[in-house]
Amino acid sequence: MTAYDEQHVVTYIRLLQAEGEGADWREVARLVLHMDPEREPDRARTAYQSHLARAKWVTEQGRLLRGARSK
């Protein structure tokens, strides 16, 4: 995990939970990423997708719960 990932672990968990609950990406972008999807739809969608993809990758690699120290 990178330092960026370590700083965003809570964000990643919230994104994964929201996806699991079927939450609308616009609501997640607003609440979790603090972005306005009405004002900046492309930027908000891109940020949502990229952060969710990173959260999934970190989880698939088994690094989200272990943390960076157990590389």
C-alpha cells in the first residue's frame, strides 16, 4: 500500500460498503468524496470510479486489512 492508500483506508471501506448496499454513485461521491456531482459530473464520476477501483484492488491484494507493515 502506498502512503496515499494508508490515508484513504476509511474512504475505501466506505466506498466498498456503499457499493455493496447498492448506493447511487452520485450520493456516494457527495457524501464520501465530498464532490458535487451536479456541478462537476464528469470529475465526480471519474473520482468515484477510480477510488472504487483502487479500493477493490487493495482489497483483492489483501492489503486493505493487513496494512502496509505486513508487505
